[in-house]
Amino acid sequence: MNSSKQGEGVVVVADLMAQVAKAADDLYNIRDTYFPLNPDDKISKLQRHSDLVLKLLDSIPPEQRKLPMQRATHEYLRGKVLDVFTDYRKEAEDHLSKAVKLNPSLADAWLCLGNCIWKKGELASAKNCFTLALSKGPNKRILCQLSMLERRIAQGADNQAEIVEESIKHAKEAIALDVKDGNSWYNLGNACLTCFFVTGAWDHSKLLQSLKAYQNAEKDERMLSNPDLYFNCATDPGLNATEEVQKMVNLLDKLDNLLKGQTKAKRLASLASSLTGVSLNPSYQRTTIDCLVEGLNKTVALVAKVVFFIRHENVAPLYYLVCDSNQLCFVLTVYEIRNDAIKEGDQVTILEPNYRSIDFSWKEKHYRFKSIRVDFLEQVLVNGKSLSPDHAVRTSIYAQHMP
């Protein structure tokens, strides 16, 4: 009789634990998909729901969670619920630490502990937790978190590129476990994009890989709630999406006004005439903006004069209005070069120009102009001379903690 009741008690406890686990998952879904205009509303909602989950967890009598496995699960769920907030909470770490000590095979407890420790900046310890979690078996969520953490570890490291390659490797391993998971594709897109900047912002294959990964992420309907992937869903003020869009529009309006007004015909003619006598390396054939094809134009060089330096609200990239020898004006977009390297009136020689024709509409206004992008020092000569390494801007990366 007693053994029968004991067996029933174990079943009841298991059912309650399952209910709490489901409620904890729902809590995290709120965290990842709810983005009110006022961030405080999100915190309040998370607090209300976490209180309800903890109340449900506390409804399990202490005498019915005495077994080590039960205690471990109880500690894990309490720690997971407490860690749903963006700030570090020692109480959450304490419960999660107890959980993995009681049951080291709880992979998700190791994952939660790693996320919690990450918040207080102990990156090596967080990585150790993720590695221990993976030792219990392959898991796409853990692989994605490890990939993200590695990008964070790469910040300021001497071997950034090597660490980011590891991040890409783990991102691909996550996809191999579930090719339809949008979050895994999104993580790979971020890893490839980080690699592009870390390696000097010149390998456009990394950009294409990133774009393809984001496109695959979009196929997963669950990613519709991801404000980083979809700007039109980015209602979280912490992401400053509306502000960033307005900055872009302001810049486009400035470019459009300058291109339409350009400058006096006599001045353009004078600027253009000064370009005809510029000599080029025999390896390159002289060209003009109207002869370029979309994308990278190999073995050609374009000589132009800087008409205006276009000031805008962001630090990078740099924008210039320039004209070629045919008096055709276009936008020169410059990355990885200091803003004092190229000045108004300078003559620039762009080697193997990366050309784009911009043609689109936004809120009933049409924008149309030609653009060349410069990604690194070696791609441009200023007044016939190569830029010194001192003019280079060291790329830095920022990986946000997203448990």
C-alpha cells in the first residue's frame, strides 16, 4: 500500500516538474518574442510570469523532492526561471550550480549556468559550461550559444580571425542537426558577417554567405519575431531601429540633394580636366563610372576628383561625392580608412572598383545614384600615392549577450 502511494507520488511530482518545465519554456518565449515600446513593460511581464512559475514549482512539497534527481531538476528549474532577466543574478547561479552538482548529466542546466556566468563577464567559465553541456550529446541550442560566446571572446583578442572561424564551425554544426531551424541559420549569418569585418572587410564571399544564411533563417516562421533579423519587427527601443532608419534616410536625402545640385558646370569641367593627365600602372586599364559593371571590376582603375566630403550621423563608413573625367558624379563609400586620409579636392585612383547602381523607393521618394565601395587601403591611391598603414582603421567587433 505504501509503495503504491509512493509510486503515485513520484508520478505526480514528475507531472508537476513537466508542467514547470513547460511554463519555464513559455517564459523564455516571452523574453524572446515580446518587444513592447516601453522596455519596462517587458520586465514587468517577465516578473509576473516568473513569479507564477516559481509558485507552481514551490507547490511541490519538500518531502516529494528528496531524491537527488528530483532535487537537481528542482534547482535547475528555479535557476532557469530566475535567470530569464538580462542582468546577472547570483541566486540563479547558485541554484544552477547546485543542479549540475546533483546531476552532472543535465545538459540544459549546464547551458543555463553558462548563460548566467556569461552575464557577469566570466567568459572562459561560461565556455567551459557550454563544452560540458555538449559532452552530454549534440545540441543545436548549445552549439549556437557556444558560437555566439566565441564571437564575444574574439573581441580584442590577438587571434580574432581564428576564434571567429571556430564560431562559424560550431554554427554549421548546429545547422547540420536541424537544417530548418531559423535561429541556427541566423547565428551562422552573424558569424560570417563578423568574419567579414574581422578579416579586413574585403572578402565579399563572407558577405554572400551571411546573406544566404539570413535568407534561410527567414524561411522559419518562428524568426518573424526576431527584431534583429527583421527591422520592421524591431519595436524594441533598445535596438534603436527607428533611429537608425531615420539616420539612413537623412543620409540618403543629403546624397540625393548633393547629386542633384552637384556643383557648377565650370568647376566640374575644371576638376575633370585635371584627371586626363594622370598616369596609371600598366596593369590597369583606365575606365569611367559609366563603363563599370555591377560588382567587382577587375584589372581596371577609375581616376576621380573629390568634390565633397559628406558628413553624417555615424562614424563609419565615410561618404564622398566625386566626379570622373567625364564629369559624371557618384558616391564613394569608404571603409577601414581614417577620415583624414581623403580630403575635398584630392585626386583618387580606385583600383578594381566595386560598383553598384542604387535604384529604389522609400515612402514615395525615389533614390537613384551610382556608387563605388572601397573596403581597404590597398584599393585606393590618393594624389597618386598609396596610403600608409597609419591611415587604416582597426576593425573592432561587438557581440551582444543573447542567452
